[in-house]
Amino acid sequence: MCIFCKIVNGEIPNQTVLEDENFLAFNDINPARKIHVLVIPKEHYDSFDVVPPKIMADMTEFIQKTVSKLGIRESGYRLITNIGSDGGQEVPHLHFHIIGGEPAGKLVR
């Protein structure tokens, strides 16, 4: 079982930002910026490449609610998902990073 599934199951604590029956948003334990929240589906999908479009549609709405709750909708934010080893994916469970609260800087160097 992956680390995010363990978080969903309550086996590993987290700092929840927002949660509903299908998705969970929580603070990253190693934030890259002032605000760094991870958003995951509660059901396991290895990456964006295998998630059903209906789940992504619902996840989009959940991410928008999360951004509003964080108060960064107006100032802006970065939304990232990494796919596979070349894409930098470290946990094989679909997740999006919401980064904000200060300028995000360049995407790549």
C-alpha cells in the first residue's frame, strides 16, 4: 500500500486542508513555498495517465474549492502533477501540488 493510501486510511496523520468523500487535500510535509498542499483522490490511481476523465473532472472542482479555501485564487498559484520517473513522480499515487502564497519562481532551471 502506498504512503498516500495509508494517509487516506488514517494510518499516517496529516494536516488536512479540505476533504470530501472522494478527495483529500493536505499540507506537504516538506513545503517548497509558503503554501504547499497536495491533493489526492482517495481511490488509488498510479498517475494522471490512468485516471478516468470523470474523476479528473470532479478533482478539478475539488482543487478549485481548495484554492479558494487557501485564499490564493486571486494572487495566483502553481498546480503541478508529475508523471513517471522522468517527470519526477516520487509517490505512485495521482497527486497535484498546489503551490502559492508567494511568487513561485521559474518552473524549470
